[in-house]
Amino acid sequence: MRNFRLVSIISIIFSAAFMQNSFAMDLSFESAVEKIMTESQDLKKSDANIKKAQAQLDAVNANRWFNIEGTASYMNMVNVERPLSGEGVVLPPEFLVYTGGFQIPDNTFMAGATVKQPIYTFGKIGNAVDAVRSAIKISESGKELAQREVRYAAANMYWTAKMTDGLVNIAEKSLKDTVSAKNKLTAAGRVGRGNLVKIESDIESKKINLSDAKFNRDTAYRMLKILADIDMDEDLNLTDEIPSDFVDIDIKDLKSNPEWDMLNQQAQMYESNASSKRAGHYPTLAATGSYSYIATNTESNVFGGHKDQIAYLGLALQVPIFDGGLARANATIEAMNAETVRQDLDKSKKIKTEQYDTAIKKYKHLRGNLKSLENAKNLAEKAYNISCDRFAAGQTSAVELAEVSAALSQLDMALLNAKYNILMSAESIKKLGE
């Protein structure tokens, strides 16, 4: 009966553990990257910047087309001497004799439209349009750069969380091995006071290490949930494991980078702005046309009196004569901005190329050291097993066992860290490469 109860309790525990794990959300590496990129505020801002630049292009292009302005007005002449009398302006008889009986109408209505079409601006509009087109390309390159940065950050967050899982496992194994060594010691019946105190101290220290590892793991998981917009109460199961083997990467010379494209387009934008500002010295030729309808009357019924229509077509040449050097100064400012960006581009090419080459060298270096680390870890594990057997037989002290155990844990963590660094070196190559 007792055995039956024990089996039932064990079954319930395993069932609960299985159910808890089955309700956990599976999250692969690519899914995590996709979620983080979808929720990234930086990428959303990049999309907004592209739309903003496209709207600016529409605004500048609007200067190429004709502009129509309509006006309408009504005026009633007021007798200043007697404004409340309702009478209009009263002219002296001498004025009426002089003008042949002409009277100023009390009521006037005017309506009309004016159209203006630029014909040739000597590059003012064309260069401004080219500058905004460069701004659109800057925004697009900025988005590509942001995508690479966000992907790298997402990879870093995923593999960091996965590494903290491994660190928890290492800490748990180290604590379990130390507790097992203590049990073997006490079971042998040869418990020295010094050995017992030392091993008890190691157990307490390793409990602290395990607690710290779990805290770091929980922190990493919370940050991953925040970036991927996953509910904090959701249990996560990171399905992709840190690889044990790493393949060669097809390495190419770095010839292009979104940051270089962005800086190059920025320089072109400033150069186009300089040309547009410089064109301020030149005339602007435009076609103009106007139509006006005028109705006047001395009575309140303005449309019952005199009516006129006026229209004209023509060309207008606007010639700047003197601006105090404003156009030249503005053009120089834009030209110097372009020169500054060109220098930044040259510097960026040198730095990014060096970072790319360093990432490749680091990947190869760490990959080359991985086998040696694995061999060292295996040897440390054998040494620990030998020390455990000697300790159980009373042939070595708890101090030596603790040192061997610490060396094994250090190599376990070094191996895990090396794999993480190899993964992130590969991500750096992707971020910097074409």
C-alpha cells in the first residue's frame, strides 16, 4: 500500500512537471529575431522617416507645377463724418464737375484667379528635388542599418538567455557533485572535522553561485520577453541549442555597408542643396495669367450696377540683383557639410573594414581554440572523478577536491562562453558584411 502511494505521488509530480512544460511557449532563434524586429521602435521610426522623406519629395516636386490662387472681396464705402447714416462717401461738387460727373461707387465686389507656372529656374527646383531623393535613400539605408543592429541585438539577447540556462546547469551540477561527495564521505564513516567543514563551506558557496545563476537567467529571460513583446507570466522554452560544431564561413571582401551608403547619399544631398542655393544668383522665368471680375454700384445691389472683366497672359522674369551674399554663403555652408560627410565616410570605411576583418579573425581564432577547450574540459572531468574516488577512499582532502571541482566548473563556463562568442562573432560578420 505504501509502495502504491509512493508511485502515485511520483506520477503526480512527473505529470505536473510535464503539464507545466507542455504549456511553455516554444521560441526558436529565428522566431525570437522576427518578433523582436517586428516590435522594434527603431525600425518603426525608420519606416516613419522613409514616409516623411517621400512626403518631402512630393512637397518639393509641387514647385514644378502651376499654382492657382483665387480671391474674392466685397467693400462698402463708409461716410466717415456720419458712419451710421447709411450714406456712402459724399464728394464735393467741384470734384464731380472736374471728373465729368463720375462718382465713386459705395459698393464694390471683386473676384478673380491668378495662375503661375515656373518655366526655368536654373536648377533651383531640380537640385532641390535631387537633394530630397538622396534623403529618401538615406532613410532607406538607415532602415537597413537599423535592421542589422536590431537583428544583432536580438541574437545577443537570445543566446545570452540560452547561455544563462547553461550556467544554471553548470552550477546545479557542481552543487550536486559536492553534495554527493559529502554523502560518500559520511557514508564511509571516516569523517574528518576539517574535511567536513570545508565541504560544508563549498556547498554553501555553490548554493550562492546557483542562486546568482538563476537570478541572471531570470533577468535575461525578462529582457527577451520585453523586446519580443511576450507576456511576463509566459513560460519560455528556447528550442534552439547552442551548437557544438561551427562550420567555415564564406568570407568575402567588404565592399559595401548601409552606413557607407547612407553617408554617401548624405554627401550627395548636401551637394545638391549647394547647387540649389547657388542657383539663387540666377533669374527665375515663369508664365503668369490672371482673370478678374469687378462689380460696382452706388446702391446696395452691387450686381445691378457697373460690371467689368479683366484678364491677362504673360511672362515674368524675376532677376535677383543684390542679396548681400546670402545665396553664396548658403551654398558654401552646404558644400562644407558635404565635405565633412565625405571625411566621415572615409573614416567609416577604414573602421568598418577593420571591424569586419577582426570579426572574421575572432571567429577563426575562437573556432580553432574550441577543440582544445573541449579536451581540457574532458581532462578536468576525468581529474575530478579520480579525485572523488580518492576522496571517498580517504586518500585526499576536501581542499584538493574543491580545487579540482572549481577547475572543472571554470572550464565548463569557459567552453560555454567560447561557443557564445563564436555565435556572436558570426553575427558580427553578418551585421558588418554585405
